Amino acid sequence: MSEPTGGGVRAEWPLYEVFVRGKRGLNHVHVGSLHAADDEMALRHARDVYTRRNEGVSIWVVRSADIAASSPDEKDPMFAPSGDKVYRHPTFYEIPDDVPHM
């Protein structure tokens, strides 16, 4: 997964996270990770590895280093403030009768 650079030192290819949207799905789902030299190669490898049986209609690849995520340890300070803002909850609002499919 790495290739020699000019000085004989091996450079690691970046790690990509792969998300696939299925034929019947509305969301992209994380299906795995892979190493690739660039974005285009990551897309090709993701297609070959994760959609071999034509189960996907869309693929996203994202460099792992570019993902910012919260830690489960931070869940209380991160999500607790929304509890005291009831106007953000769907039960706060009444849906009019003329609005279908909600």
C-alpha cells in the first residue's frame, strides 16, 4: 500500500473512509476503509471492493484525516444543551392538516 519515494523512504498512502448509498437507501452508509494514492483511485477501489454486486448507486470517499468527529465521552456537554430548547423538538409544533406525508 505504499510506494518508494525518491530518497528510498516509503510514503504511506492516505486512509479513506468509504460510504455507499444502496439502491433502496436514502442515506450513505459507512462500509469500510481503504488506502489510495488520490481521490480518484479511492473511488475506483471503493467501487471495486464495496459494490461488486451492483448494490450501490452512489459512493463517497473521504480522507480519514479530514473528518472531524466528537467523542462519545463528550456526549453530555455536546448534546445536553438541546434538552432545554423544546422549540427544537418536533413535538413542539402542530402539523397542519393540509400538509401531507409528515
